[in-house]
Amino acid sequence: MFNRKSALKLKLTHWYLLETNFKGRLEPQEEEGIDIATWLDQREAEKALESSYSNIKELFPDQTLNFKRR
């Protein structure tokens, strides 16, 4: 959720497990207010989850990311 023009909005997001061997620089989408883009491994992602917004933390009640491949 975020506040826009004094109204709370729920932003729809889609999450995907991605793997890559790409070694190049990622380009953040600055016009969307994104100033950093980086790949995280599972340990790094779990650490980042600790300081995430509460509505993101609610998606992971046990504070761990259980990645499963299909």
C-alpha cells in the first residue's frame, strides 16, 4: 500500500523466481522512482526482507523465502 493524493492505494505486483548467468549491469527504472536494481541470492533476499515494508513481510510469515522450482 502507498499513499497517493491523500488516498491509500494497493499496488498490484507480481513476483517471480528468476535465475540468470547475466553478469552485466542492471538498469533501474528511474522514472518509477527505482534507483537501485540488483540480483540477490536467498540469504541476501532474506536479509533485505528484515527491513521491508510490513505489507511485504506479511507475504512471508515465517520470515524466510522458500524458493521452489516448477
